[in-house]
Amino acid sequence: MGRKSNTEERRMQIVNALLRVMTKKGYDGATIQAIAAEAGLTPGLIHYHFKAKREILLALVEYVVSIGETRYRRLSVDAQSPEQQLRAFVDARLALGKGADPEAVKAWVLIGAEAVRVDDVRELYCEAIAMQMKELAQLLWNIAGDRLAAEEIRKLAAMVLATMEGAYQLAVTNPDSMPKNFAAEMVMETIVKACGGELSGAKPAPPGRRRKSDTR
């Protein structure tokens, strides 16, 4: 793999500076001057790489999403069963320990708030959620086999993602009130119950195949 160009490295330096400033001052407090100071650069150099602060925010959305995906790939490299693959997906996003990134979690919560009021941020945010929804649904399908209908799989995937988003919010705003590492374990326990009380590693169903119990 080739070395990143100076431009790419500088852009990532700026994106990471926005991440750090946002976690301390919020997006509104992350002025170009504050980002420049955090990055150790001049405001003019910030504008050379990004036309406006919103462009840095959009790059940050993509970067934070990539952090979760990179951790998932690392955790799943040795997965030998559908259960282990699902565990890697859940742990990559919720578990503490090696690879956990509290600053990225804070940034994601702030990004979610910006997605409410900024259209292009909301578009990227929704794309990220849709991608996770699709991937998670396939992992659940691989485990559940014929025990769950397609609509039940979608609802379970939606519940898991909603739990993740809520866990991020609580981890950032009220961490001391939450049991340590509760979210990853509770999500897995919920999936076990939804799949009939055990994770048996059922044979994957081909994507798009209609189940007998599917009433769509």
C-alpha cells in the first residue's frame, strides 16, 4: 500500500482537529480559527484544503464511519462462524477495550445532532445507517435461518441499531450511570432470545430469497 500524499495527510490532520474541537466545544464552537489552532496550522491553510467548515464536517462523517468499519474488519478476521461474525460487528461498535475510540463516539453523537439540521450531513448519516442496517440484517439472517421471517429480521436489526445509537448518547452524556460495557452484552443476549434462545449457526439463506413465513 502506497504512502498517503501530503495533501491526504494534511486533510486528515484537519479532520482530526475538528473531531477534537467538537468534542470539547461542539460544532458551533469549532470555528476555523479553533480548528487551525488545534491542528497547529494557519486558517489560510485550512481554507486551502477545505472551502468551508461544513466540508470538514462531511469528511469527518466519513472518517468516523471508517473507524467502526476498520475495527470490525480487525475483530472479524478470525471469525469462523456466523455467531463470531455477529459478535465482531457488535463489539466493533459497542465493546470497550482495544480499538475502542471514545472521541469518535462523541463525534458521532454530535454528527447525529447536526444531521437533524444540515441536509448533506443527514444524507451521509442516513447512508451510514442504511449500510449498517443491511450488513446487520445479513448477519442476523445467517444466524436465524428459518426461525425468523424477513420482516422480523429487519425489525431486530433496527432494534439493535437503535440500541447502539442510544448507547452512544448515554456514553457521552451520562456515562457514570451506565454499567460498564453493558451494551455489547445486552445486545447479544437480546439477539439470542430473538433467535429462539440459542445461536446455533444456521446455514445462511441466499440474500433476497423469500421465506415461507415471509408475508411481504
